[in-house]
Amino acid sequence: MPTMKAEVDVDFEVWCDECGNGLCGITNVDGNSIHVGPCEKCLEEAKQEGHDEGYNEGYDEAKEES
């Protein structure tokens, strides 16, 4: 059975599902794959949230020990 292969040009935009920031600047197309980098805004917020939680946990532990 013969097979056919067609190439199609597609324009698309990529947005962060969490905060809505555009991710087109960190999206790469490689052959048949699309690679999207993490949203810098959400990464920074998660980093800050983890820092804050760790700080609060350490503060609470130190407070209990004193």
C-alpha cells in the first residue's frame, strides 16, 4: 500500500498555562519535536516560595529549641 507524506507549515504561539506569559522565545522546533522551556516567572515564584517555606520552617525549629 503506498504511503504519502506531506509537509505543512504551522504558525503557533505557546503560553504558560499557570501565569499566561508568552513562551515563544524559549520554544524550539527540532524536526518533529517541539521543546518548550520552563516559564521564568513561574520558576522564580516557585524558587521564592520554596525559600520562604524553608526560612519559616527553620525559624520555627529554632524558636522551639530556644
